[in-house]
Amino acid sequence: MKLLATLMLFALSAAAQWQPATPESQGMSSKKLDALRDGLAARTTKTFLVIRHDRLVYEWYAPDWNKDKPHGTASLAKQLVGSTSLILALGDRKLSLDDTVCKYVPQWKDDPLKKIVTIKQLATHTSGLEDSVVAPGSGKPHQEQTGWQGEFWKQLDPPKDPFTLSRDMARVVRPPGTTFPPGDDTGYSNPGYAMLSYAVAAAYRGTPYTDLRVLLRDRLMRPIGAADEEWSIGYKKTYQVDGLPLVATWGGGNYTARAVARVGCLMLHDGKWDGKQVLSAEWVRHAKKTGDCGWWLHGIPKRLPQDAFLGAGAGMEVLIVVPSLDLVVVRNGRDLSDESDWGGLATWLVNPLMDSIVKP
């Protein structure tokens, strides 16, 4: 048994590594990547990592950081945790995007608006469910808000936990299915992602995977070579609600830059890792084509190719995936500038990144 465990750990370690390569060998400019790094380093960046053609071409960490130290991902967790768990459930045929949420959360069946909200609408911020942030951009800590919105962020025990509050207190404030122009985050809803993880957990009821930590550990992160200590989710808390162990997907994730990049590479390759199909190719392709599973496709920096998709969170924790360039980029830190989120991302990361590519 000890030998078997040792071999398994060796295999996990081997799978976790990328072969290093010079930027020039992969069609990128070292000089321009160095300049990009300098600009990021001057703007509160902690990690910067570039994978091209499945080779590690650039990796940099601030002096107080390193490759083994997880970084907070803020709302990038919506993609790393919420979207990936949804894609697993879709591939397992546990639910469908057009299912109404009340199929999994019966408490919504008698509400005239909540009963028509679908899984897809939760994942795409079109459910109409009001947000838990009353005044976005005000600089006021979320926990200092009043009412149920403040309680949502305080991570209290049931019945004032984020999931019960999202289920019972959050109102549907616009018709479900309402969409907004790219860049308009009016419909953005953290409670929507709380309800998405609630529904996914309920869809796995009666299996070992009602706990999304177990689902992602066994079905995603270990298969792609991410050691357990490289990532954590849900603010390291679990809430027992409605007989389910519920884990936050709207935030609360901590990942090393390499763990984030592994998820990016898995999505880049249609859910395949080292020859093994980890995520459903059908649903990964659907997610990349439509954004239905929560990845950002629209309103992103203009210089990114049309097939680019990304995940992002406050502080500009960002994962960029560009299939046509065979490129995955991770950046962690704090806000890049006082510009709008996408503006700072374009100026200090995307534009110089695109300039560094000498062989498309």
C-alpha cells in the first residue's frame, strides 16, 4: 500500500509540471514580457504566469510570494469553482441549463418569479436576483452593509448563512432572462452564484459529490495534477442547509497561480488533460462558445482575439485563455489602476501581452 501511495504521489507530481521553454521558442518576446512584468510589478502584482503551447514560458512572483503560495481569487471563483462544478454536473447529466432552479430548490416553487429562474440564468447573471452588494464601487466593506446583504458577507451560521439568505431574502428585481449590454454589470448577482452551487449540490444529492470540495478534488483538481494544498474554496467553510453541505462559489477561493493555470489549460483543451477527458468536451466547448456556464466572453479587452474567454475577480485576479493563440495567462494582486476593471486590464496586461506575441 505504501508503494502504491508513493507511485500515485509521483504520478501526481509529474502531471503537475510543465516543461519550461524560452519565450522565443514559443513565438514570444522575452524583452517585451520583461517590460510587461515590470509594469505589473509596479502595480501591486503578486503573480504573473504565461503558458503557451503547453510550455511554461514565463513565471514571476513578487518577493513576498512564490509558486507554492495560494492567492485569493475573489470572483474568479465563479469560474474556477462555480463554472467547473456546473460543467461536471452537466456532463454527468445531473441537470440541464434550461432546468428551473425550483426543481432542485423546492422552496422557490410557490414564488411567481423565482419558480421560472433557470440554471443558465444563475450562471450568466440574468436571473434578476438582486445582488448582495448594495453600493458597488463605494469602497465600503461588504460586511458593513445593513440588512440581509451585510449578513450575506459575514458568513454567519444558518438561518443567516449566505445560502438561506439568497434563497429566502434576495428578491427577483427584474424579469428573469433580462440581459444587459457588454460591460454593464447591472444584473450581476453573488446570491445568484450561491443558488447555483445550492442547485448543483442538490442535483448530486444521494452521491458522494454533494460537497463541491469533494467533487472538484476527485473529479477535477487531482486529475489535472493540482495538489490539495495548492487550492481551497468556500472561505474554508461549509454550511449545512436543507440536508446539503453547501460551499461558496461566488468568492472565497485561494489558488496558486499554477493551479489556476491548470484549470485554464484544461478549458483550452476542451476538458482533456494528458490524454484523459476530465471535463465533458461537449460542455466545455459550449461554455467557450456561448458563455452559458459563467465564463466572460463579451465586453472584454478589444485586443484579445474573438475566441478568448476569461475569469476575473476584484483586484483583477484574472485567468485569460486564448485558444487561437494556444495561450493561458494568470495574474494575481490588487487593482492595476484607478481605471475601470477592464480598462486597467487592457492597459497594463492585455495590450502589452499581445505586443509580446511575435508569432501568432
